[in-house]
Amino acid sequence: MEKALEDIRVIDLGRVIAMPYCTMLLADLGAEVIKVLDPAQADMERRAMKDTFAGFLMFVNRNKKSITLDLKDPKGVEIFKELVKRADLVVQNFSVGTMDKLGIGYDALKEVNPKIIYASVSAFGQDGPDAYQRGYDILAQARSGYVSLTGPPDGPPMRSGQSISDYYAGMLCAYSIVSAIHYRERTGKGQQIDIALLDSLVTTLDGAPELYTIGEEIRPRRGNMYGGYGIFEVQDGYIALAVTGTDLIWPRFCRAIGRPELIKDPKFSEMLTRWNNSDDVQTIVEAWAKTKTRKEALELLTQAGVPVALVNTIDEMVADPQMQARRMHVEVEHPEYGRVKITGSPLKLSETPGKVERAAAIPGEHTEAVLTDILGYTPEEIERLRTAGVI
């Protein structure tokens, strides 16, 4: 089957989460992603593959090739530029200014390949007063206002359970790259892409910035529950419910719980009045939920047409029939771990779907193959590079 991005070659200097996730999405669609690690970083990743980071590294590095290259060595920079001549993309998420110090920033690389697309992900962007400040997801969550909206109304602000800005930024970067490829096909021009963790979260705040900039209102924290929309405790765990979303759902819920009189109650008869009386709605839903088990609530409300879901633990999610039907966990063969099950591709295209074809490479596994097949190096030249510590 033809792959959407099979004619695209990516030189990947990504680290940690955001850029490796971005290039994983590209590799799922067939791009040739060559992950470049310096020899010390490769040793560290080999060790990490044997501890608690193994699962994550298998996830974000699937479908990629892996080489080692010392970019602090002039010969390493020379080899890197040779690869760039034969590539479509260079991606990186080093601290701002690092690539320029190494002599492989965008200005240097576009001299080597004018059509190159060069993508960067950083905490706060490539410009602005804090561009050079080091940062991670937790700082982006804090500065974006995301943390201020998360957590119980009477408690402290809370971070998201996962590094969400990294994943948002990775997706936005992949989207920008595909857009830049399309633009280059029309114009022949490469370009530079600048994605920030901070910016990525500001775009996810459900209109809270506009609530302030237009209405001068600061949205408060609402916790897990707000007016029948949220997480509710049942007898043996938790369920997620959305009973106030539309004027169609509320009547269905009232009939399902045996309270049809609430449908025409002036406090609840319209969506706006239900939101204005959200505490009362909350009390009604909470009291009903505590009389049911997860299974009972799921079956009753699903049959009634009310949006409901179980709050799954990770093991329950993996076993979920919907996850299995969507092929969101697939088995691959790993050279060290054998047959392993990892997260599948979410990219469902009818003609060119995303696919997990190979397990994560052992760091440096493809160094010889890339130097030989792409750059034409001889075995003797490769051995001299290895002896000199360049690879």
C-alpha cells in the first residue's frame, strides 16, 4: 500500500517528548525518519530502554531509523550537512540558539539545501524576551493559564496528569510540516517553523482568553464536575457524564433516572437555566450516581441515549473492545524484548492510513546503513569515523 509521506526524508534531532512525538506521526504515515543521537546520548537511551522509560521510547521511536553522530566534531557537522542535502526536513527541539552554535541553524542549512524545511519546538518560542529560557511542560502549563483552570474550585491549581503541551506542540508541528511541504510543492520554497509549548496550550483554553479580553471575566476552576458535566462517583468506581449538553439530553436523563418531573421544572427546563442552577443539577446527578454500579449506570444511560463512559484505568483501557476495534494497540517484534504490544496509530486515512511497521530501533542501529546507502561511505571510511568517535 502506498504511504502518504513515503517520499519525505526527515533528519530528526528531537529529544524528550514534543519533537519525537511529531516525527512519530510523520513516520506512521511513511516518512523516512532518521533519528540522530550523539554517541553519549545513544548510550543513555540504550540504558533507558532497559528501565521505566522503555515503554515510552518504544512508543515515540517506532518506525524510525537511528544513527549516532557527534555534532561537536567538525567531521560530524560535515556528515550532517551531507544528509541535509538529501533531506526534506530537519527538526529539533534544543534550547534556542544551540543549533546556531553548532553551525547547523536554519541560515546555515538553507545554504546547503535551499528547499529544506526546518522545524523547531521550544518552550517559549524562538523570539520574545524569554525565548532563551529553558522550559518544560509544567512551565508551559503554568504560564499559559491552563493550570489556573484545572483543579477543584476550593483547592490549589493543578497540572494535567500528562505532559500535554508536548503532545499539542508535537501535533501542531506535524501539521505545520505537512503544510510547509504542500507550500514547497507549489513554490519550490523551504521555510522555518517555530512552535512553542506555551503557544500550543493557549489555543486550548476553551475561549477563556476571549472571556477576559472581551468580557473582562476570569474563568474560575470548576474541578471534575460542573452542572452535570464531569466525573461522578458510583458504587464501584467512577463514570463520566454529560447530562446538560443540550436540551435533548436532559429529558433523556430525567426519564432514565425516574425523575420526569424535572424536565419541565423552571430551574432545569432550558440549558441556560440548568447552567445557572448547576449546583442543584450536580446534587441530583451525584445522588443518583451513588445508587448505581459502573455497569448499571453505563447500560441504563447508554440505552437512554445519554453520553456516558466508564473512567478506565490503563489496564481497562487496553482491554476496551472499542480500543481493540480501532487497532490502538498492536504487536511488533523488538530485537531485545521480543514480541511487545505498543500503542497503535491514531491516523485513520482510507487510502494511506498510519501504520506501525517496526519497533523502535536500538540507538545507533542504522548508522552504517545510512552512511553507506545514502552517503556512499565505504566500510573503511566508516571504521575510521568510529575509531575517531565521530559515530
